[in-house]
Amino acid sequence: MSIDAAIELADGLLYEKTGQHLNDLQCCILRQAWGGKTYSAIAAVAGYSEGHVKDVASQLWRLLSEALGERITKGNYRSRLRYWLQRAKHRVEQKMVSAAEKFASVADPLAESSPAVLNLHFVGRADAIAALDRLVAQGHRVIVIQGEGGVGKTTLAQHYLRTHQFDRQLELLMAKETANITAIERIVEEWLRQDFNEEPGRDFGVTLERLKRQLRQQRVGILIDNLEPALDAQGQLVAPHRRYVELLRLLADAQGRSMTLVTSRDRLCEPGIKVYHYRLPGLTLASWHQFFSAQAVSLTEPALQSLHQAYSGNAKAMEILCGTVQSDFEGDLATYWQVNQTDLLVETDLKNLVVNQINRIQQLDSCAYQLLCRLSCYRYQALPKLPIEAVLAMLWDVAAAQQRQIITSLRNRSLLETSQGKYWLHPVVRAVAIARLRLSDDWEPANQAAAQYWTQSITQIITLPDALQALEAYYHHLNIQAVEAAAEVLLKSRNNQWHQFLPLASSLYRMGLLQPVIAAITQVLSALEAEASGWPKRSELLNLLGDVYWITGRIEAAIVCQEQVMTSTEIALGQDGPADSVERYYLKMLNVDSRLSIGLYKVDLGELNAAKAQLAQVIALAEGTPHAAWAEKAAVALALVDAKLGHDEQARATADRLYSSFVSSAAPEQSGRFAYFILLLGQTYSHLGERAIAFALYQKAIAFADAGHYLQVKAKALTGLAICYRQQGALSEALAYHQQSIELLEAIGATCDLAEAYYECALTQQASSPQQAATAQQRAVALFTQINAPHRIQQVSGESIPILGLASLAAAHDHPACESVPD
């Protein structure tokens, strides 16, 4: 199995799962990981940060796992895709044979004795031909082939009529402009005289009867091409050409032997005419590959996939792009895409194709045109398809009774794509529409309405799609430079299934999206600094950013963030104000949380005495106050520090007390919110030699982490289980858990915890695989060096490494906004 076959299989799986093809970075990750490259090496090749590559890879492995129903990782994806491709091979070969037989059934009989030659003007439509055959067999006499401009409607219709047995074929090519449409009376008269050698009657009704008789006597194939200029805003024939209805009704005659193909971008909505609408899809990626390869174009899979996705497989786009690549880029598709990927409308012919269609709806239906432009404000990236509620949100100034009609108008004109109750714009259509929206008065209201919809549509964060959907509002506020509103999106708190009240940014980084959170926060921080009213949001964002920096190994930057929060809150608390105000409560909460964060950072740096002093200070400040929850958090960390320092009696007393509070006494429906504390207690009991208790706590933490998508807690708990197995002498089980933990931490970019995971793995490998242990130890030293943790470097690189439990704490401790303000 080649890497290209693997990428094609993964692309198909991803498209079935999400409706999206692999993007360039995902293809690069698959290609490089296939060759055994590390994430840092992949990042260097792709031109992204290592953290971003890990984020994208983590989501990619998750999607493939869901699609295949088994766990897929960077380490096993090559072998698992080989297995699935072999499993599907027989099925694919059968389909290819079937498709070949269908094609042969409609081809020229002389072709059997001639070598097969690819018809470059008709590629990849075997399924469409088969669909038309089925419809004809079912008795449909008039079939409307509907689709956007350039998708290949006319080519398909002409090919079908040419390759099937008809006694006679008739063609009616409609004029491009409504004013130039030929009267139907003249058309039918011409058919009778020229094709049937019969004179028309003086009355049009008589003429139609004579045509009906001919169509019942002979098998006639008829093409009516480009019908939409004859249709009005409701999809009905325009007033000057209403007599076309009589012809269509005649062609649908069940007793006739004719078959009529009508091509149209718009849907035909004439009551009383029995027609079947066949929506023609774009060509598949395989068809594009076949076409470009036959034209001797130099292909790279990522570039071809990106172009195919951008133009939705449009046949006309394929031909135009191929010609440009050959003439202007010496047949190099990758170079063309690199130069033009930011401008989908660079080809004038393609632009005109879309512009003409949009101009038509602007003239026929101003409300539908307005909706089209407004819908272009949506990004269609993380969420490529919209629910109907998102579409309706763009009709804020339209009466409810008219909204569905306007949506249908866009759908009927092939300008709004739809499938399984979801809606989206073709990327090229969106490019034209958003350019117009930016110049209109609707740009700001549309983005405000979209942001409001995304915010209100998510009331709690249960899954990753929930979090990503809520984040969409952030980008709409940035579109209109509403920086404070964008910050509010990141800080808006929602409940999860464990009744934790977490800001969106906190939920996102718990789910492993570290780099997107860093990018989102840093993008608004500088703008908030320039606004006098922005400092409260800035402080809270800095508090969150510090935690994410910590997870990714930038501890010095994390400490700077928390020190800035402490300074700003202390200044604000020193000002006069109501002693019991909510604002003062919140300022104190931020201050205490920042101090707690610094204490946790010191633990990861191995500065245990400094950490103990910092945590004791938090307990002294928060105990017996409305912020007592922070005292308990600090107590959990302090118990672990005491255990590390050998103060077993103190550590055990604190751990036993907290075990009762957070495990034994917790209500089942709320116990999941304590997953972080349960993990820390497991680490503490592991240090105290209570392996059975530690093991049970780690398993409980993993169960809660899986339910809440808390990837970091899961990874750290897996390392904890590995330690328990190592202490029991079950090294193979221990190494399996180490491997799972390391893969997960690498995927999300949790550098601090990854360093600790490698250290513990080295300890497990000492007895059985000294060489592998040395490699893991070197990796741990390198990561602790990157973090700038000299105490940990000294510990890990020493000749005698004590076998300890996990040294680092859970990175995503509860954010201040996680607690409700007391009554």
C-alpha cells in the first residue's frame, strides 16, 4: 500500500464523517508520519508551529478513530489503514467491474476491437448515467438535470442522448437572455417540418396534437438546454412564454415513447407538469485525478485535493484550471495552487460563471440575493455546514411566514447547497458574495447576527463540536473589529455535564486545542490594552493564557502572565468600592487563582520548597472566605508536595480528608467535576505506597476525562496507571500505558506532562530495555531543558533516578470563573 493510497482512503473516511476533504496540513501530517517523522520534523516541513501540527494531528487521529471504530494513533495508523484497504479491496474491484460493464453497455460497439481511449470531454459520470437509466426505467418522461453553472449538465444530457438508442433526437437551446427566447410555436413548427416531415396546423393546439402523435409512434430523445432564462422568480415560465407549459405537459405524456432531458440551474416549479429533478453533483476527486493525469499535469495530492474541494468538483473549473496550469505554470499544479489559493476567482471565466448567476438572482429576487450575501459571512471551516437555524438568523428583518420561501428560492437556483438538513455555500459563490457583503450596509449586522446565533445556540459545553460552535462567534466579532465582544466570547462561561461553570477558552484547552486558544487570546490582548475599559477582561484572559503557556512548556511566560494579573487586581482592590460587591469578589478570586497557578508552576519546575510556601500562602488567604474552594485546590497540591518531600504523615492526613470530600461524599452526578482532584489524589497515594487506592482513582479520573473530553487529565492518569503496573512488576502493561500517554500528550502539545511521561517511561524500561530507557531519558532531559527546569534536569539526568510517581500537576485546574458567585 502506497502513501497516496493511504491518503485517498483517509480522505474518503474523513469526507464521510465530516463532509470535508483532507486539507493541506492533514495530508502533510499523514505523508510525513507514514515515513516515521516526528511532529517537530513535520512542523518544519509544513511551515507551522509544532504545537499547531500536534493539535491538527490529534483531531485527525480522533476523526479516523471514529470513522473506523477503533483507536487510530500516529504510531499505528499505517498498519491499520493497510488492513482496512485490504478489507475493502475486493469490494472496490467489484464496483469497478460493474462500472466498466455499465460504460460498455452504452459505448460504440466498435470500441470492443479498439484500444480504450479516455474521453477527456466526458469523465467520471458513470453513476449519473446509471441514475438516468433508473429514472427512465421507472417511467419518468421529463427529467430536469439541475446544478450550478459549469457542473456538466449539458455535457451529461448530450452524452446520454448520443449513446442511447433513439429513432430521432431533437434539441432546443434556450437563449441566454429572456428577451431573446424563441416562441414555442416556431420551435414546434420547425420540429414537425424538419424532423418529422409533417406540416403544422393553423392552431397551436392542432400542432401539438400532431407532435404528440409522432412522439407516440417513435422513440424520440429531446434536449431542452438552459431553461432558467425562461423561468421567473417562482420557478415558473415567464408570462410571454407560458405556452412552453403546454409543450412540457405534452412531453410528460405517459403514453408517449419520448424521453426529455431539461438542463437548468433553477428548479422548475410548474404545477401540473410531472417532472423529476435530478441534482447533478460535482465530479469526484478520482475523476479530477484521472483528467489531470491524462493531460500530463504534474500532480501533488494535497494541491489536487485542495483545488477539488475549493471548486466542489466543478467540471468547467477542472477544464479551465487544467488549461491555465499547462499554459502558465508548465503543468505544475502545486505551483499554481501555491500562487492562487487565496483567490478562487482569479480565472475570469470561472468568475463570470458565478457572477452571472448571482446577478440573475439579484434581478429576480432581491430578498434571496440579500440572504445569499449575508450567508457569506459564515466561515464554513470548523463547521462546514450550517443548521437551518443559522440560515434563519440571517433573515432577522423578514417575516417568519416568508423566510422558508426565500431559502427555497436560493436552493432552487443552485446557489445554496443542502444535504441532510444542513446548508452551505459553494466556496466560489461565497467568494463573490462576501466581496459584495463587505461593501454593503449588511456587513456589520450580518456578523452581529451570526455571532449572536452561535453564542445563543450553545447553552452548555459537552462535546468538542459544542465548543467549536461557540467559538465561531469570536471570529464574527473580529470581522467587525468588536474586540471586547470577541474577548467576551472566550470568557463566556457555560456548564458542562459535571456542573462546572467554565469559560469557553478553558473548555477548549481542556479538550486539547492549545494552540488555537493561544492564538485567539493573544489576538485580542493587545487591543484590550489600548482600551481603558478592557483591563478586567485582559486580566482574566492573561490568567487563562498563563495556564495554557504552562501546559505547552512556556512556564516563564506563564509566570509573567500571572504576575500581571496579581498586579492589576491588587491595584483595583486598593481602590474604594463596596466591600461586598461582585466585582471585588471576582478580583480577589482572580488574585488568589493567579497565586495558586504560580504554586503549581513551581511544582512542575521541581522547586518544591518554593511551591510549598506559595501554596500555603494561598490556603492562608482563601481559607474561611468565599474563596475557600481555592484553599482546597491548594491543599490537594500541597499534599502531593509533602509526599514528594517525604512528609508522609502530613500528606496522608490531607489526602484522607480530601478523599472523603471529593470521592466518598460527592454526589454521583457531580463527581465528574472533581476529575482533576481525583487525579492529584491518585498521584499522592501512589507516592505514599497505596497502589490499590491510586489505581482506582486513576481509573475513575480516566472515565471522567473520557466523558468530558479532558485529554490532559486522561494522559496523566494513563501515566499513573503505568506507574502502578511497574510497581507490581507488570512491565508490558506498564509500557502499553506509557505509550498511550505519550502519544496523547504529543498530539495535544502538553510539553510539561510529556517530559514527565518520558521520565517515568525511562524508569519502567530500565530493567528490560536499557537502551530504550536511555533514549526516553534523553528525551525527558531535552524537554525539561526546553521548559528551563534545572531542578528536574538534575533529577532526570542523575545516575540514580528514584522511582517516583507523577511530578507534574494537572495543567487545567479550575479557572476562577468555574465557581458561581455566592448569593
